[in-house]
Amino acid sequence: MAEVSIVTRDGNLLRGDDQDMSNRGRWKKGQSGNPGGRPKDDVRLRELAQERTEAALDTLTQIMNSAKAPPAARVSAACAILDRGWGRPCQQLSLPGEGGGLVTLEALVKASYAIERTDSENAQIKAGT
């Protein structure tokens, strides 16, 4: 068997028996792949961006109103302004229900309660008693 050397990300050199070939590419039990956790937000960067909000909005407005700007850029700027001022529009979801109609919120709520009830309770409700 040929001896294999591996350099880890932190620069350590592993040779021969130092390597656990059966677990190569896997974390050891109880070992985190990201021991430092997620990086913390850079508060200063956020503050700087917020300080430039008015200038950014002015730039978007200029692009939106510019006859020289490509139509795609004008539409994109308009959408960005609307999204920031009014929030992004809700995504509409259509689900086919019984008989080809749409599922209503009422039907979804009833179905969620039906999951929590027993079969005999559901039979009584369906019978209207």
C-alpha cells in the first residue's frame, strides 16, 4: 500500500496512520463542521448602508425617470423602489379542490382540525350532528 499524504485546510500534514481512511470526507461524531458558528453581521457595514439609503433611493429614482436608461433598468429601479416602500407583493397560491374548484382558507382550516380529531368525531361533523 502506497503512503498517502494529505494537507488539511489549516495546513497540517497528515501521513500514513494519522489518516482515518474510513471517515475521509466525513465529520467525526460530535464534531461540528463550523465550530465558530455563523459569522456575525458586521454592524458597521449595516450602519453605513443605512446612512446611504436616501442617496440610493435618489439614484434609483434617477434611473427610473431617465429616458436614456434601458427599459429593463428603468423597470428594475421602479420595482426596487416599490418593494422597499410597500414590501414585496404576496405570492398567490392556487390549489385545486374537490370538484375542480379552488381550496378556500376555510377548507384548509377544517382539514387541519380534521387531522387532530378522531375518525368518529370527523364522521359526526361530516353528518352534521
